[in-house]
Amino acid sequence: MATVEERVKAITAQKLGVDDIKLEDSFTADLGAESVDSIELVAMFEEEFGIEMDEDAALAVQTVGDAITFIANVCKEQGVEIEQ
């Protein structure tokens, strides 16, 4: 199983068509995500990890690194096993 970081980066790369994704990258400023992309990314992350995220809290996440931390915390809260 891939780590949370690997899975988040793979989904982000697939959705936004960006190859080189860094933890400090902003979804909007650096990776070009528009609001509809962000909503779709949240749905894709929920499906990938089998979790439900608070949409407002999830959309407030700015960077790839913060998304990884946010998703890992939601997985822990909801009892979903993940590889760190």
C-alpha cells in the first residue's frame, strides 16, 4: 500500500495534470486548481481513503503537505488504517 503522501500526490497529479508536486505547493497558486477542481479533489480523496471530510475544512487546506496531514488526521479519527 502506498503512503498517504504518495496517494495524495498521485491523485493531485492525475486531476491537475502536474508531474512535479512538492509538499509546499499551493493547490491554487502553484498547481492551478480552480474551485471546481478543489471540490473534485476532495471527493477523489474521500473515495481513495474511504473517509468523509468536512467540505469547508477540507477546502480551507492550502498546500499539498497540509492536505496530507489533514487526510491522515481524518483517517485516524474515522478508524481508517493508512500507511504513514
